[in-house]
Amino acid sequence: MARRSINAARNIIAASVDKVVRLVLPFIVRAVIIQVLGVEFLGLSSLFASILQVLNLAEMGFNSAIVYNMYGPIAKKDTKTICALMNLYKKVYRIIGAIVLVVGLCVMPFLNNLIDGSVPESINLYALYAIYLFNTVSTYFLFAYKSALVTAHQRNDIISNVRAITGFLQYVVQILVILITKNFYIYVVVECFASIMDNVLVAIIAKRKYPEYICAGNVTSEQKKSIRKKVTGLVIHKVCSATRNSLDSIFISAMIGLTTVAIYSNYYTIMAAIVGVMGILTTSMTAGVGDSIVIETEEKNYKDMNKFNFIYMWLAGWLTVCLACLYQPLMQIWMGEEYMFPYGIVVLFCVYFYSLKMGDIRAVYSDAKGLWYENRHRAIIESVMNVILNLVLGHFLGVVGIIVGTLISLLIINFGYGSQILFKHYFKSFKVSEYFLRHGLYAVVTLAVCAITYAVCAAINVDGAQGLIFKGCVCIVVPNMLYILIYRKTKIYKDAAGFLKKIIPHTRKKE
């Protein structure tokens, strides 16, 4: 337990540094693009990123399936099997890269149909898209498969450190490019170089740290069958995630226009940055949870899941309160009132964020158990429902309809149905209804805490940066004091506090 906690803590610290870089600097980059080039360029960037996220199969699930199959061989020090898995991974990634290239080229003739309105005169839509496509495809033909080896050894901190360095260099150079040359093509090319640097550096470090592993040999037919089954489920799962996270921007572009896409992407960028920070926790936990599932009992893992879920939803609830109180003041300073949504849409973003986080810890256990194939029907239903609701509600309600459509499919299918699958296939001795009741309680408490904190912030009649700082201080103190008052006598609070007290000394010793 101590080893898993130490690895998780180390990964969290490194990933936090990476997220700080990728949270702060993109805000500056986006502001510079709007001020120097115009909001349409930011809309184009968001649109192409969304299109290629749908096409991008780098995260299609093969990586996760390989990592899952490495847990056992690493524990047994089975070097031969790990080498064979890496060899398979390398071959498959190159095939996937070729597929992405072909499909991406097939999309090119339809680019104009995905934009409602005009494109900046200085931009060749197809040339710009080709650069974005090259950036995506190049990953598969380099050394991306090396990252699986690092991840399976619970050393995501290596990847995070590399990303922090390359990310910092990328954003600084991009800002200088926009300010000095005002050339959007060079801006995108810089991103390509940063991606290549990421892969090369991780590959070099992996080779030095794990020299005994090379791409050689073949996996057994039984292993291929297991991987094929898990990848099938993972592909469906990743397609579902792509429709939820990326098609929203595509629908807005096609129905409303690039300016609204840019405004939506500004709000989404803030939410996605926080989601990314929280993703540090879940990503750092997954390998350790996989190890625990192999070693520990179902009852022990169920208690752990409830404990982790309580800590995680406390954090998610607090961040939801921060979004509700600070979203608009931050947007006013960052982009100005001209590029702000009404507060009603802000509330929807807050609900979207909280709903998205409700299933995260459950998903960690589902992924660590390898239940991707069992989730295939859930993913298909969620994906289809999300697309249909986005089309219908987006047509009648615009941006509001698209967010509401995503929320409906997220809560009913992703959270509801997804939780039932985990309890059916792993936590068989426990009732899913108890899990739902816990989340219902957490949601009601968060709503009350949010209302009280918002009322306190609303009483602060100070605008600008000073007002944001004052309200930020309120959001740090008030919600957490309320959570402590509400939960302090509960058993789950005491268990969570005891767990945190145990892992902090271990982390300090390791440091």
C-alpha cells in the first residue's frame, strides 16, 4: 500500500507541475491570438483540434490495453512477455497512423461544410488542416509506444516532467511567433515540433531506465485474444469520449459560427484545465489500483473506492463552487464582456463539470479491472444519444441545447449505466443503489455549499483583479469550512482523514 501511495504521490507532484504550465500559458496564448489575429483564428484552432481529436486514434485504447497486460509480467519480472507486448504495440501503432492519415485526408473536402460563415482571408483552410493532420499522424511513427512501458511501471512522473519542459518551450515560442511574425502557420508548426520532442525524449529516457526491454518476440494467441477483446471495448469507449468532448465544438461551428466556437472554447478551456488537473489524481491512481485489484480482496477495494470517492468529490465540489463564483469575473478580466456568455450558461458549465467528475473514481476501478469490453454497449448508447440530443436541442436552443444534451447522456448513461456495469462485474457483493445514494448526498451538500458561497461572493462589490482575489479567498475558506462542519462526524470523513495522514509522511520520506 505504501509503495502504491508513494508512486501515486510522486506522479501527482510531477503532473501538477506539468498542469501548471499547461494551465497558465495557454490562457496567455489564447488572449494573444484574439488581440493580435482575431477571434476567428482561435475558433479555427478549436475546430481543427476537435476534428482531429475525433480522428485521433492514438488514445483509441490500445495503449491502455497494453499497459493493463503489462501489470502481471512486470510483477513477475517476465521480460520476454513485456518485450513481445512492446513489439506488438509498435507494429499496431504504425498501422493506426496510416489509417488516421487516410481518414484525415478524406475529411478535407468537407471542411467548408463544418464552418458557418467566413474564414479569415489570410488562411488557406486546407493547408492549415494539413499541418494539424501531420502533427497527429507523426506521433504514431515515432516512439509513442515507449510511454506504455513507463506508465505500467507507475512512473508517469517521467512523462509529466518531459511534457512540462516541452510545453513551456512550445507556449513561449508560440507567443513570440504571434507577436513578432503574426503568422498563424508558424504558430501551428511550433506545436508539431513540440509533439515530436515529447515522443523522442520519453523514448530516450525509457531506453536508459529500462534497457532490458526491447521490441522483440511475439505474444501468445491467448494474449492476442485478450488484447483484441479489450481494445474492442476501448475503441468504442474512446469514440464515445470523443463525441462528448469534441463534437460539441463541431456542432457549434456548423450551426452557429466560429465566433461562438471561440467563446465556447474559452469557457471550455477553463473547465478542461481543471478537469486536467483532477485527471492527475485518477491517472496516478490507476496503476496502483490495478495492482490492488490483483492482490487485495473485493471488500478491501470497495472500501478504498468509497474513501477515494469521498475525497475526490469533496475536491470536485469545491472546484464547482469556485467555477460558479469565479467564472465570470475571470472571463471579464481575461477576454472582456464582449466575449462572455450569460450566467445561465455558466451554471450549465458548472453542472457539466460536476457531472463529469461523478464517475471518475468508478472509472479508475473499471479501467484497472479491464472492463472496457463490458462497457461497449454503454459507450455506444451514450455516443448515439449525445449526437442526437446535440443535433435536436442544438437546433432549437443553440449552445444551451448542446450542453444540456451532453449532460443528459452523461448522467443517465455514463454515470448511471456505467456504475451498474462495475458493480455487476466486480463489486458483486455490494449494492449499486448505496453508491448512487452516496453521490446524491454529495451533490445535495455541494449545491447548498455553492449557494451559500455564491451569496457571500455576491456581497463583495469590488470589480477587476482585486474583486477576483477577494472572491477567490472566499472560495478557498467558506466551502471547505462548510464541508468540514457537515461531514466531520461521519465515518467516511474519519477514514479519509486517516488515509491522508498516513500517505503524507511516506511522501516526505521519499522526497
